[in-house]
Amino acid sequence: MRSIKINVFPIVFSTLLLLIAAGCSRYEVIPTHLANHINREATYEQIKASPDKYHGQLIVWGGEVLKATRDTNRTVVEILQLPLNNDLTPLDSRTASQGHFLAYDNRGEIIDPAILQKGTRVTVVGEVKGVEKTTVDQTTDEYPMLAIRDMTVWDRRTPPSSYGYYGYRPYTFYYEGQRVPGSGL
């Protein structure tokens, strides 16, 4: 009888390569159809000081939801602005905030306010629409307004185990993004 030898190296190598490539895929916060239109240079202070100069431009801001309300025409989300890391996830330091901003959906396509509870971390791709005067705690302030074009809600996750092969490791948290249904259209 004659035996057939099969070289399993290419099969094993290809399988490992596919598994590694699948594990390296990452969530894209900015949809590809919006990515080339984002003004990445404009800061919170610049837009708050000169909203007309940036009117109609797309920007990416993030932060922590303070309040979300729905009326007959739109959903308005008041957000404590927080700096974003390289993955466009809001940082945990509330003291780094430069103020509040308002993000609204007047298309009626997205955002049931119940999904945006106080403390939820979000990243908003929005169109600058100006500023709105708002009274909070008997003080009137102007908040930049963004029309939501896309929104990511970040869920705080804990790794599955803090014990491993190398012993105890302190808990570390990470955020996992999820696109708000209907946004990005």
C-alpha cells in the first residue's frame, strides 16, 4: 500500500492567520461615509466662542450623559464634555471636562431617552448648529449644540477574571462600543 503524505503546515498556518486577523478587527466609531468630513482640529473652546465659524461642520466629541429628554420634535441629550482617547472613548476624568454640550436628534430616527441614562459614556459625531442658552441651578450658560449624525454608547466592562496563570491581577475596566440604532444614516 502506498501512503499519502499531507503537509499540514499550510493548513494550520492559514487557520491561525485567520483567527489572528478576526481577533484584530475593531469597532469603528466614525462610519466610513463620514470619516473624510470630520473637522479634527476644532476644539470645544473654539466652537463655543465662535459657533458661526464652525456652523455645519462635523466634529467628534464625547462625554458623560447628564440628561436625555424627548419632546414632540426631537430628543435632546445634555452631555458633560470629556476628552477622548485615541480610540475615541471618553476618558474617565470628569475634572478634565471643558463644559457641557447638547446633542439632539430632530430626524426622529434615533434615541429612546431610556437608553441614555445618567452616567452613560457616549461619543457623538455631530454637525455644529450653534449654541443654546440653558439655565442650570439658577445660572444661564451657552452650550454648543450638535445635530447627531452618529452616536456610540460605551458599556463599561470588567474582564472575565482577575485571576490567571500568573496570579492575582487588580480589576481593570474597558469600554465596549455599540452604535445607537438608526444613527449614522
